[in-house]
Amino acid sequence: MTWDEAVAAVLGPDGPYETVEVVRNGRSERVFARAPATLRDLFGSLRQRDPDAAFLVFEDEVFTIGEVLARIDGFATALVERYGIAPGDRVAIAMRNYPEWIVAFAATVSVGAVAVCMNAWWVAEELHYGLEDSGARLLVADTERIERAAGSLDVLGITGVVVRSASDPFPGVDAFDEVVVANAGPPAQAPTTDDDAIILYTSGTTGHPKGAVSTHRAVVHALMSYGARARVNAAMDPPREPHPWTTTFILVVPLFHVTGLVPVMLSCVASGCKLVMLYKWDAERALQLIERERVTHFVGVPTMSWDLLEASTFASTDTSSLLSVGGGGAPAPPELVDRVERGFRNGRPGIGYGMTETNAYGPQNSADDYLRKPRSTGRVLPVMGVVVRDDDGNDLPPGEVGEIWFSGPNLIRGYWNRPEATAETIVDGWLRTGDIGRIDDEGFVFVEDRAKDMILRGGENVYGAEVEAAIYTHPAVHEAAVFGVPHDRLGEEVAAAIMVRAGQTLTEQDLRHHLSTHLAPFKVPSVVVFTDEPLPRGATGKILKRELRERLTPT
């Protein structure tokens, strides 16, 4: 089928993802006619499936649908009866990708509480900020994160629950397995469609991360958009050969990232398919699990696709089950698109351009379209609007470069307790992305640059202002500028140019040690240049980061 034919068949009347026009908040928008009302309903759909079917595979552990549902119900009951969690209360989750992360998330949203998905890379200072800013009443975390947050729990009066602790729980902290209520049914307490469901923290342009708040409606519609797009892709690009394997995803990005949460984990919930989880990213281990579990879908950042192709065991591993090899989080060089197409027997390349603020959904490009237009992030389904506008907010014609704006039922409702930031980002129902790009006459979106001062390091967003704020806390720093420079594997790495105060000395080692208590490791600059001259500035007094970047980038 052509694009238009496939969209009409999938989203049209009586299609599997039929859409209808509705008026909400005074504006017309297109929504899915048969979308689940809430995430509780989404997880509840698992009750209609085979309870003995494998659902979560964590390394060598296997959990069936029935086992996972029993733990979700048991922890949901504990949230309500033991901890008194009421609708709207915030429950923070901070851990690596354990099955318990999914159980805690499902239980939280199912009783109408808000899941605060905290970055597991954060150091103690950052964890404290997130807990205090969100007003969390409970923290569910692994041992490492509990240790980092121990002081904050006391100060903020937050109860802690630790998962997979090898020793007795910390004082005042409960063990997860001991609080899960056995043989419990789902509590009656439940959310409604427009209740808040999740808070995901995005790197802040003013020194602190902002909590992006999504309702149940927004998350569900982003998820439905992914499902619909998968049907459209299948209609346009059927498999290269008969494929006997059932849909299986491998989770290689963090669950606290919107990519890991929505298009990967929640897609498996929606379809009841198997989700394979790694303890940590390792290309050779991932290849072992892809072969063993017959994984069909790989969603990561481009760095990870490179890692698979370059692994010493790639040629000897059976990856024929893979149908899709892609992801997002950073642009993929055209040569990687070609390598994926040639390197996998059935796996086709793909990429998506989404944001935390869109619940990951946005333009997608894959298979033949991606090979035809490897620099494009693709097209959107008609449930989402995308335009390019000039500085005055006027729509630009195809081919003209301006700021990319999105609309749709999948957008966040705003930033937690940040009305000014919300008003600046969401204007009349449209989200300003801060990215500069164009749309061609076929509707393909091309991202040309970033208006925001953001660095994309291996799929992790790093904002220069946040890193600069931490650098300026060192007494030897007079001026600082942080920006991204190209890196073959990571896409970009964090660089800093620093003017040292007169009479002071500062080494890279001293700076990194100082920053380690303020920032997660991926935010700490790996390229540092010191100078005793003022940093270059333009007529307005702003530091010329582009000029600094050019000095550090080989021609």
C-alpha cells in the first residue's frame, strides 16, 4: 500500500485504530475511538490474556502475565492500605531496569497516584531536588538509589521501599517483597481519563530539571499512535520472508526515559507480548538474548545499533528474528541506516523524533522511506499535527526552515508547578519544540538544528545551562560555556570552555571531582579547555558557543 492507502485502512472507519474528531478544551482534535480510558484499563487488559504466558524476561528470570498481575495487585493494595496513597499523590520510582520498576509503576497509576519516574543516573543532590519538587510521599528504589536518597527521606519525611536488597532493609525503609499483599485483587480506587498519570523530569535550561506532567489520556494516545503506526508500516512494508516469531521487544534504554516507558514497555502491555530486559547495556549480552528469546523489535539510540554491528559476536549470532532495528534520541548518520539495512537479514532500519513532552510519539521513518530519505525523521499520523513556524508564529510553506511545533492528544498538560514555563512551551494547544527544521512536500520532517542549548550525548539530553550552573559553583571559575562537540560513537560529547579567575588554578581532575557531587556522570564534560582570556562574546554580550565549538572541532 501507499502511505495514504495504509493510513486510510488503519485509521479510517472500522479500521483497527479508527479515529474520530472531538472538541476538547475548546479545540478540535482527532482521537482514537476505542482507546483505553486510563493506564489502569491498559494494564487490566492483561487479565484477558493467558496468565501462564511469559511476559517479562529479566536476564535469566522469567515472569508470567499472571505472576506480574499478582504483584501489581499486591503492591497496589499496599499503596492504598499500608501507605494511604490517595489519587493525585506522587510515588517516586528510582532504580535500574528491574521488573519491580514496572510493577511499581503499574500499581501507582492503577490507583490514581502519579508515578514520578526519576533518572537513575542522578546523584544525591539531584534526587533530593526531584523528591522535593514533586512532593513525593513514597520512594520505591533499588539499594543504590536508596543509599543516595537516605538523607533526603529523613529531611523530607518520605517513606522508602527498597527492591532486591541483599541485606536487611535500611532503618525506616520497607522491603518491597514484604509489603506486597498476597492474593490481593485490584483496589477499587481508580483514576479518570484526565487525571495526572506520570511526571518525567527533563533537563532544565535554567539550572533545574522540569517535571513534565502527562495525563492518562495523553500517555494512552501516544501508545495508540505507536500501535497504529506499526500497522501502517506493516501494510506498506511487509516482512522480507515468512516470519514465525511472535512480537518480542528488548528493553535497552532506561524505563525512566519516555522511549523505554511508552513505545517499548507499554507497547508490550498493550499487546501482551514478551519484554526482554538487561541488567545493563552490553552489546554482546544483548545479542545473546536476541538470539535466545527470538527478539523481533530493537528500540535504542543510534549508538546501540552501532554497538550491535561492531560487536565481536555479531556475525556468529542469529539475529534473523529482528524485524525492526531503530529508535531515536539522536540523529542517525546515513551510513548507519545503510549498515542496518545490509547487516540484518530481516531487520529494517527505523528512527523516531519524539520528546518527553509528546510522550515519545512524533514523526517516524522506516524501511524503504528511510533509505530514500535517510536525513528525515519521517511523517506523523493524522492524530498529530506538525507545522513549521517563523519567529512570529506564522506557518511556513514546505521547504522553509523555522521552529517545529506539534499538537495532539498525546502532549503533556504542562510542567509541574511551572505555569510560566508551561505557557512558554504550549501555546494555544501547540507545543513549541525549540528545534529548527523543515517539512517537505510529502510531509517528511527534517530536523536541521536545535534552538535550545541542548547536547544529545548517546541519547541523553544535557542542557548547557544546567552544567554551567554547576561549574560556576567552583570558586576558581570566572566564566564558563558548555556545548556539544561531535563524537563518533555518542553523536555528541559535553565540552566546556572555562576562564579561570586571576591567581587561581584549576585542573580537569579537580573540576570533574567537583562536578561529581552535583551532576550525573553523563553530564560532566569530557572535553575541557582552560583559558585566562575572556570567552568570545557577541554584540549582545552572549558567549559565542558556535565559535568555541568550531575551535574544538577538527575540520
